[in-house]
Amino acid sequence: MFDPLFIAQLLLNGLVVGAAYGLAAIGLTLIFGVLEEVNFAHGELYMLASYSLFAAVSFLGLPYGMAVLLVLPIMALVGFGLSQAAILPNMERPFEVTVLSTLAVAMILQSIVRLTAGSTPVNVDTVFETMTFEIAGILFFGQRVLILIVALLSIIAFAVFLRYSRIGLEMRAVAQNRLACQMVGIDLKRIANWSVVCGVVLTGIAGVTMAPLFDLSPDMGVAIVFKSFAVVIIGGMGSAFGAVVAGILLGVVEAFTTGYGSVAVSEGLFFIIMILVLLIRPHGLFGRTVRI
Amino acid sequence: MIPRSPYLIMLWWPILALAIASTGPSQYVLHILIIAGIYVILAQSLHLVLGQLGLLSLGIPAFFGIGAYAETLLSVHFGLDSLLSLVLVAGITFVSGLVIGVPSLRLSSHSFVIVTLSFAMLLQVIAFHWVDVTRGALGFPDIPAPSVLGFSWTDKTSWLIAILILDVVTFAAFIRIKTSRFGRALAATKGNEDLARAVGFSTFRVKLLAFAISGTLAGIAGTAYAHYITFIDPNVFGFSVTENLLIMVVLGGSGTVFGPMIGAVVFTVLPELLRFSPEFRSLLYGVLLLMAMLRFPLGLGELTSRFRRKK
């Protein structure tokens, strides 16, 4: 039961899934941090990325890498569309208008996928899935290693983008003080579009790398949005760093509770951790103090 | 804002429903009317928090599900009189509303939306996995017919009458709340929370009480649903109820008195008339909701801000 190898294996699995959770949650927290808008279509965007990957692999017969390269620009376009239809028009309106608009987008995306791909779960096969190698008794699966590498690279690349690019600088400025940014001539709409597109692409990267691990179904977004919200709330809304830390934390918690208990326990535990964090630190572990 | 005799105007729905029922329609038409009647109660539940307080609660299915499961367990295990168990369930959902409300209402309005949604999802997870009590994914088939003071019914006409009575009672309660001192406290809290607090309202208590009453209404709808459909499973906690309710309340007009009631009836009947598949209905609802938000986010955005400017 408390075999060190088993524990190390669980830890590794948790890190992998946690990195992907963190990556997906950055997509959500970025939009909140910069624009203070909650994107309820988040889970469906993740689902859309996974299904687009499935379509590219199964129907177009593309190899996994090519399929990913095809899906990500599509996600960028979808992000732009989301920004135009549901986020930009509602920036000056009460927050619940954006919540309802993005919920509407979620309903549209989910029913489109249901109408085109059907409701039966599907599966994406990649070459990495069957690839396994063993180091010191711990099993490494190709796809999981890929997830870890891609997630870490994306997070680092995004951090560099935020830190050093002009757009990244402007995003951080808008997050700090929107009014002051408008006064010094930062184009708020442009930054809003960039933030939403970046957020959706990051969500998409998480979606396409995680897709081969689990069965896909049109309602998978509900579980994703639940986990991403938990990650974002625990990490502190608007904090990218918090999202990564909380994502990994929850990934590891999930791996251990599923390893020693059941999936139900881990889902319940997510929620309980979320409520506890909210009660003790209403702004999350890294809210307010560390912003994007 | 409130018509002179809202108690009379609200009777349009029971009168309309009974008029249709009196023409001897098919069982299917009666079924649609009954479902519309259940949605009228649920719409009132969301309307109380969203329309009166501007709180977007996505946790209505939590209370709907608690109500359905509590009623089922009470009638299967104890065989209580339905009126008695209805009162018990109302109490249970009211207390659940307090329990869920205390942590959720302390949060920012963004987090409130997320946490109320999470509560519904957590309860669904519990319903799936606490097999000893809830029978898990199998659900409860053959829930016994309700019996009130020894009188029991299963036919759809009696059901329609029973649901219409519940509709009238809950809507009357809603108007009573809206026109009471508590209703003015709600309006004050929605209009300007700091000001309301400054003039002596405990806005947290006001919100908590409204949230718990909203939960009670959803719980009552849940009991009716469980007895009428005679089968429940963890999907009663599902998101599709919220989806329908948002369309009904928001498109019906959450800033108005009768809007959500009209929305509940229209958006139950319309998809049936047009014979949409659930997928297509969801697509259409999504497009309608998005367009409504873009063109006239009335009741939510525009109406509240107009209301604020007047103050």
C-alpha cells in the first residue's frame, strides 16, 4: 500500500495532470486577471480543442503533431470570435452579462459538437500513447511525458511573453489599472482580444495534449470548467502563478485520492479544498498579492 | 413596478391551463402543461435571487435535487402524507439554503456564481456515489403517487390541478415577499448595498434569507417533479435545468414581475410545438441568449443601471 514506487508513480501522474490543469486554468485566469470577466465557455473551449483534434486525426488522417498545428490556429480564431461576440461588447456592463453571454457560447459549442459528432464518447489514438519506458521502476508513458514537457514549455513561453513583449506589458498594465491605460493610449479592445485569444489558445493546448488520455464526450467541458474554477479560485483569481501552483497541487491530490480511494473522493476533495480556501483566504492563495 | 392587483393578473396562467385542459386534450398536452407548471415554480426561485437581488445563482438544481431526493426518501421509507412531507422538504431545503448560502454569499459576485454551480455539481457527485442511500446511477424508479389526507392521484388532470395550486401559492408568496418590508430591503440591497447597510439593513441576512427561500421554492418544485415523473436519478442535479431557467428568466425579463412566469410557460411549450431535438433546442437557446445579451441585456444590465440612476 505505501510502496515508495507506487507513491512515486502517483506523484508523477499527479504532476503531469496537474501541469495540464494549471495550463488550462491559466487560460481562464488570464481573461479574469486582465479583463475581470469570467469565461464560462472555458470548459467547452477545451472540449472543442479535443474534438477538433479527434476530427483532424480520425477524419483527415493527420498525424498527431500536424493535427495539433491545425487545431491551435482554429482555437485562436474561436478565441477571437468569443472575444467579439461575448466579451468585448460587455466590458462596461455588469459582470453577469458576460457570464450569461459566455454560458450561451458554451451551450452553442456543446450542441454543435453534439449535432455533428454525436453524444457517444470517442477516443483519440496517438503513437505516444503506447510508448512506455521505465526509469528506476517508475513507468513513464509517452503521452504523459509529452503533456509535462508541452505544459511546462507553454507556461514558460507565456511567462516570457507576458514579461518581455509589448503586448504582454500592456496586458499587465490593463490588469493593474484599466482607466490609467486608456489615458496613456493603450487600445483596450486590442488588449482584450489578445488576452482572450491567448487564454483560449492555452486552453486549447491543454485540450489537445490531454485528449489522448481520456475518452471525449460533448459534456466533458462541465468537469473541466469545475476543475479549472477550483484551480483558479484556490490559486487566486487572476494570478497565473497561483494557477500553476494550484493546478499541480490539485493534480497530485487527485492522483493520490484516486490511487488510494476513488474518483468520487477526489472530486469531492477539490470542492472542499476550494470552499476552505475561500473561507480562510477569500482571494485565494496568491490572489491580490501576485497579479499577472 | 407592481401592477395594482398582481394576485389577479397572475391567474392568467392557471386559467389558461385549465381552459386548455377543459377541451379534453391528449395526455401529451397535459404533460407539457404540468412540466410548464413545475418550471413556473423554478423560474420564481431563480427570479427571487436574480431579479430581486441581482445574484446569479447557478445552484437552483442543487435545491431542486435535494427536494426530489428528500421527498423520494421520505415517501419510500416512511410513506408520509404528501402535505406533511412537502412541509418537511421545504424545511430541509430552507436549511440547505442557509448552509450553502453562508459560505457562498460572503464571496465576490464572480465567485458566488462559481461556488453555487459547484455545490450543484458536488451534490450530483454525491448522488452518484452514495449508493447506499441514493442508489447511485440506478436512481429511484416507481416513486409512489402523492397522497394528501388520504386522497391520492395519478391521472394527469389531477396532477395539473395540483401543480397549478402550487404555482398560485408560490407566486402569491413571491408577490407577498416583494411588497413586504423584506421586499423593500431586497430592492435596497440590489440598488445600492452600501447605502442599504448604512440605513440599517443587514444586507447579508437579507441575501441569505432570500437565497434560502429561493432554495425552498426549488425544493418544492423538486418534490412535485419526483412524484410526477415517478423516477429520479443524479441527473436531477444536472446543468440543463439551469440552462432552461436562465432562458426563461432572462428572456422573460428578470426585472419584471410576470416576465419569468411567462418565460417559463413560453419556453416549455415552444420547443414542444416546434418539435426540436434537445441538441437543437440547446443550440437555439444559446443563440437566443447570446443575442439577447448583445441587443437588450434588459433586466440584468440596462434595467439595474436605469434603476440606480433613478435613485
